[in-house]
Amino acid sequence: MTDQGKPEGNHSAAIQNLLRAIPKVDEFLGWLDDTTQGPLVLIKDAVREVLAAKREAILAGHSVKKSDLLRPELLVEFNNLLSRKLSPNFISVINATGVVVHTNLGRSILPAEAMAWLQRVGSRYSNLEFDLATGQRGSRYSLVEKLLCELTGAEAALVVNNNAAAVMLALDTLAKGREVIVSRGQLVEIGGSFRIPDVMEKSGARLVEVGATNRTHLRDYEKAITEQTAMLLKVHTSNFKIIGFTSEVELAQLVALGERHGLPVMEDLGSGSLIDLSKYGLQKEPTVSEVVKAGVDIVTFSGDKLLGGPQAGLIIGKRRIIDQVKRNPMNRALRIDKFTLAGLEAVLRLYFDEEVALHAIPTLAMLTMPPEVIDRRAKRLLGRVKKKLADYCAVSVISVDSRVGGGAMPDQSLPSRAVSLHPFNMTVNDLESGLRKVKVPVIGRIEDDCFLLDMRTVADDEVSLLSSCLLEFFGADV
Ligand SMILES: *Cc1c(COP(=O)(O)O)cnc(C)c1O
């Protein structure tokens, strides 16, 4: 930077000289011909940014030579920047993390059936809120309500933006200004700072914590019930396990307690599976229908966790309670759009045949994928890259554990197979960050100085793309 207060010397003259060599925006624009394509705003932005970066570099005393400011050099920088500005920001990546419900990578990917539905509904007018039988205004929820009831045994249902919204709406409707009793062992924080106590506070319900972190008994709930009590809440502790000397109250007991005192019982189920996945080797989690059957009045769960659909918050339960929730004006602010509805309906319909659901819904297919299938996929990738990458890294197939993700079944081990890369001429961290920057970014994980590509979450039709991304990155012949 300039030395304030000191006489300006040669140093500053050199800087002034360089600054003068930077072309003006209009001059730069005059250099462009019709090989430069794109919206004028973005072109001008790119020109300004290239020139501003030079100016800043000079003023900061970074080494900038006069030759860096010549037309061909500046044009190269401009063209690179413009092509970045013209490419979409929201792009697809290859999930080689082995985390199936990966919240940061979009959680659940949708089945082809759902995508076809989205395409149709998005490009045509639809009966979103139009009752074709009466010709009157209809309700968007009616498109999926019946399906949800049939699949879960609930009397009524509605859908909002996500499960956090579902919990908030339910509490706001049923417990605003009153008390909600919840066990200390269930005061969870879900990723992205969703904390049950905070949500309660926002909804205006007062939290009454009962029991101890590891043990809560029925009598703890019972003692806490007062005139002010609005509901008993159970939160599924999706993302952690308390082990050892523990005890939580059985849902059926909680329901019986609620009935004795005329209080609704709510369960925030979090992931909410419609299928009993323990039949397919995963651990036992209560299914949505089991919770409904236990007599819970209102159940909330996510559309894009174990259900494998689009982002949504599903609220199901007894008609009397759900009707109240439907009438809450806040509902309007949390409503889902037509794409979500289309995706959700398509996914729900797949559940009528469990075999079909396990096959067609990617989240379920990946969670129940036999290790041999993953192994074959890993070996296909190995075959495509091993020889060609021989100068750059050691490649092998190893056994790893995938994870369910989305805060579900935190201690579930899912035996899987990964392609392991141990680079020779760079650090494994450079490999990891470099692969994030290729045309189709590859996201994996580092373990023991190797970069691992867990093949559970890489689709069969992504293997050749993944191999060309690797070859391109290392500069090997494709
Ligand atoms: C994931 C989760 C939520 C939040 O659901 P979103 O669909 O992400 O809003 C709330 N409660 C529990 C128990 C969860 O597991």
C-alpha cells in the first residue's frame, strides 16, 4: 500500500505507470468481436472484474508486469471468467461419499417416474388447486392426502415445506402459549441448527423438560401435567444414540397417558420410513404406520430422508387434529409447490408395491444394495482407470462402511466397497480438492492418506463419467 505521509518516490511512479497501462472498460469492449457470446451485462461484469483485479493487484504491491496488461493476456483472463459466469451455479456432482441421504448433496435423488411427472406438471397447466369434479377451487393437499392415509393408516394428512416447518406448524396450532412436555433425552439438534427447544420457542409453545438425559419414566410426564399442558411430544432421536443405563417411555404408554388427560400426543419422527427396513438387513426403526397404529394423534416426518422423495414435511394423524392444523393461516406461508407435490405423489404411488419401491426409489435401492453389486461396480471403475493412472496413483478396491445419512440410523453399518486412490505426486488433500473442481465434481472422502470413492452412492450409469473425470484430472489419456 502507499506509504502515507512519506514523499512519493520512484516506487509510486512505477505504480502510476502500471495503472495507466490498464485499458478503460470501453476500450476493452472494443476489442471483443462476435466470438464473444453472452448477455451484455455479464460481459461488462467480466471486463470490469478483470480490470479491477489488475488494479487491486498493482495497488497491493503484488508483482504485475506491463506485459500482463497486454490485450492477448487480458483477453484470456476475460474469456475464462466469462465462461465461468455463463455456466450454471447449480450443477450435478458425483456422490462417492457413501452417505446415501447426503443433506449437503441434495439428500434423496428422485426416481425416474417422479422426474417424468415433474416434467409434465412443470410444462403444462394442471389441476393443482382445481377440483375437476365440481369446477370449483380445490386444495393442493387433496392430491396426496388420500395416498398418505392409505400408506400410513392415518385419518388425515397435509404436507408443508419440510419437517422443520411441519413441527413448527403443529406446535403453533396445538400448543401456542401453552406447555409441551418432552423428555430431556429427546432435545435433539439436527444439522443446520434445527433444535427442538429453539423451534418450540419460535412457535410460542413453552417447553417442559422432564426426566434425565439417559432415563425418563412415565411418572415424570405425569407429574409435569398441569392446566397449562397442551400436548405430550416425543422426538425421534434420529442422529444419536444414548447407550448404557437408559430408559424412554414406550409410545403406547405415552398415548395412554395422553388419553387419560385428554392431551394430544405428537411424535416428530424425523426420517419416517414407510417400509420396515429391518427386513432388508437394516436396524429396526419404527415405521410411520406403526407409530400411527400406536394411537399417536399427530406424526411429522421428512419427505426426502428415508422416504426417498422431494423435500417436504409430512403431517399425518387424527382428522380432528389435522383439521386444526390445516386451518392455521401459517400453513399458507409453508405450503409446498407443484413440483414437490408432483414428485411426492409419484414416489408415494411406488410404495403400493414394496418390491417396486425398493427397486425404483434410489434412496431405498442404495440402502438395501447387496455388497456384491457394489463390488462389481467398484471393479468396473478399477478396470477403467488402474492401468491409465499407474504413473499417478496406486488404485485398489477396498472394503468400507457407508452411512445412511440425513441424521438417520447413526450407528448402522452398511458394508460397502470403495475405489481407493493413493496419489504419488501430490498430497491426498490436493487430490480431494482438485476433484471437486473438475467439470462434474467428484465428492469422496479421505481415509488413511487415500482418497476413497464409495461406490454405493455412484449410480451404474455414472461409472464411465467418473472414470473420465479421474483420467481428465490426472491428465491421463482418456
Ligand atoms: C431431520 C429432522 C428434522 C428436520 O427435518 P427437515 O425435513 O430437514 O426439515 C426434524 N426432526 C427430526 C427428528 C429430524 O430427524
